[in-house]
Amino acid sequence: MSEEGLLPLLKSDRVECVQQNVDHVLDLTPFDALLVRSATKVTGELLDQMPNLKIVARAGVGVDNIDLDAATKRGVVVVNAPDGNTISTAEHTFAMICSLLRKIPQANASIKSGNWDRKSFQGSELRGKTLGIVGFGRIGTQIAQRAKAFEMPLLVFDPFLTKERAEKIGVTKASLDELLEKADIITVHTPLTKETKGLLGMKNIGKTKQGVFLINCARGGIIDEQALKHYLANGHIAGAALDVFEEEPATDRELIDFENVITTPHIAASTVEAQLNVASQVSEEVLNFLEGEPAKNSINLPALSKEIYIKVKPFYDLSKKMGTFLSQVMKTPVKEIEVFYSGTVTNLETTVTTRSLIAGFLQPRVDAAVNDVNASLIAKERGISFGEKHVTKSYGYSNLIHAIVHGEDRRFEIQGTYIKEYGARIVNVNGFNVDFVPNGHILYIQHNDRPGVIGRMGQLLAEHNVNIATMQVGRKEEGGEAIMMLTVDKPVTDSLIEALANIDEIIFANKIEA
């Protein structure tokens, strides 16, 4: 649906649509709302021309074209339509699976070329084929429901999928290695993060069955294209279906021209219904917001008065950092998150900071945009309960946020504080007293408190050309377990983490991006 197509949905004289060529509009001052798709760039400069603007609505999921920081600083709420294209993407994925196994695009091209070659296009049934789903958010769940109708055994890898949710939906939870070894067809549905980039690469694809089929209708880069070409060329992969690519528009003819590769130009979400859904959702969101209702799908900080915003912003940022930290260290399914507040922070609206923490925790784990408003709903969908309490124990700090994450087999806790002169600080990690700023590239190491451990760690970082910016150590008792929290000047590689884990006295090492 075009921008013009949104106009009939907006039956209000308080809202107008600005076309994609917003620079051609002479006077932007009167506008209260701005509705855009992906082509319109909403920059700080544009926002400066719209002093009355209250809300920007993206008719779709991605908001890369909107300067969120600039909008937040100006008190402009940004909303999107996070689930309007879920069904379209799931259906397209399943259409790609069917087309790949039955060689429909190739047969269609052959017959249109004047051939009648039945033998070359013998396909395979879906029934009985094990479907491996990597990432089990809204789209992965919809695909599982459809696969059941085709009598396909289902293996799911999602490090944050609980046993209870897997049993309720009727899928088999598996490790990534188990899924790779057993699945006949593998489809990926994770967000593209530093952890998932190249998730199916040279090493992992080699673990799959001979004759496996790979599907990617999620994000380009989750399947490494160089590795994909290698295993297609040697015949290990029977076929691949790709809607997304590492670089778009796709120009790698070597990959595209494999006879057993079928492609589409990033159209999984492009249906009439999906476009109408996202347009309707954001239009209704805008109208409701301008009538005084809260924005359900706000991407940035919920609408607050300027005075409250200034007071809550430091704790909002701290809690978001704490949630992101916890998500990266608690790499197991989670059942419950508890947040405790003490000191001066209890005088603020802490539901805002709790939502911020939950959103920070969930964002690295799910395949959809998470914001402070929808975080509670997504947590519920994932079987995660959460709550907050105001307590009197502040451990000597004027304000303190204490979060505890309960998993299936362990728990993890963290404490943070905000000091006006020094900013946000993490002051306790799992019972170890520390004091560090949760920013940048962080290396978290738990080890036995023995002489020489820090020296060997430092030498290893030097060998990997990693410079230490800051370092904090903490222990509970002499000779017992201890931790190191380091900030370093560049991202930590997996090879460095593996090397650190091989040091005798180091129990584990985690890399964290804050």
C-alpha cells in the first residue's frame, strides 16, 4: 500500500500524511503526526522543521530509517507495526520449502522454454521429513503450526525456549548440533545479531545431513553465503531457498545461478494483506495516541512529561543496560525476572524502568522489535513472568536497582546504581562486588582465586592484540571463586573466548556488548 493509500484510513483533521518527498513540503510546522514507510528518512534535521510533531509511525517493522535518539530527545514517540506481517512471512517461508522440494520454479521455467521434461523435476514429499526451526518467535511458531498439517517431525533450536512452552506447542526442543545432525530441512528465524551472523557457516553446515535443504526468509547473513556456495558446489546441500541476502539487491551470480537454489527479492512480508495490516495498525495507533491513549507499539521512551523524562532517563538507560547484560550472560531458558528498587529511585515511576529492563533483556532473544510497551506481552508469549518491588535495603547506595533472573537450572543477579557525578554503574554481579560502567566491549571472566591467573589472562589478550581499557576484580573469600570484569578496545572474538576457557583456573569467559 502506498502513502496515498493510508489517507482514507485517517479520518481526522488533526492528522495528515507527508509524502516521501518531504523536502518538497514548504511548511512542516502544523503537522502533529508523520506516517512513513522505509524510503522516508526521518532525521534530526527533518524533526527540527516539525516543532509540533508528536508521533512518527512506521508502516512496517524496521525503523532503521528513523533517528530514534533525535526523536526521543524532542519528545516525539516512534511507533511501528511489529506483527502485521507475521503470517505473510510464515506463509512465504512454507511456500519456499514446498517449491524447493518439488522443484516448482525450475519446472515452470523449463515448460515456459518449450520443454516437457518430467524426469528432471522429480521432487520429495514433506511428510516424514524432519523440519528444523532455528529461532522460535512468532514466525517460527506459525511455521511449526503449518508443518504439523504436513505431518513433519519438528525440531526447534532456541536457547531461550523453555521445556514447558515446547511441550505446550508440541515441538521437540533440541540443541543446535542435534538439530543440524537430524533435520532434513532447516529454516532460520532469528534476528541478525553478532551472535547469529554466520550462525550457519563453514563449520556448522558441515554437521548437517548429506542432502539437507536450507531456507532463509529471515535476515541476510544468518547463513554465510560463502559457506553455502561451498556446500552447494560439493553436493552436500541438496538445495537452498533464499529471500534475503547479505547484500541487497543481490548480485552474487555464483550463488543465484546454482540450479538447486531458488530466490525471491526480499518479499516474504510483501502481501496485500500484510501491507494493509501494517498500514491499518499504525494509522489506528496514531489516531488513538492523538486522542490521549498510550502508544501500544512505542519503539522509544513512552510519552512522559519533560520534567518526569529528565528525572527517569538515567535510570531508564541503566535498567536497559542491565537487561542487555543479563540476557548475554544468562544463556539458558528463563522463567522469571524479579526487579527490586531501593533508595531515591523508588520516588519515580519505576514501571517505566522495569519495562526498559525487560525490553533490554528480550531484544537479543527474539525475532521482532521489542519496546517498553510490548515487552510484557512478548515476555508472556515466551513463558516469562516478571514483577517489581520497592524495598528498604539499599546496600549503602542512595539508589539501587537489583534484578534477579531465574532460569530452568540456575539464576543470575545484578545490581546497578546511578551516581550523578559518575553516571550508571554496575556494583554487584552474582554476589561479587564490582564497580564498572556498562558500556562498550566487556569481558566477564569467572575464575578460581589463584596467583598468576590475571597474568596469564593478560598475556593471552596481548597475543590476540586486545587492549584492556579498565579492569575490576571481585571475590567473596580468599582462594575461592572470583570474577574479572574488563572493558576492552575492540570486540572479543570467539577464538579468544575459547582460549581463555582453556586456562586451568578460569571457570568460564563471556563476551558482552553493552
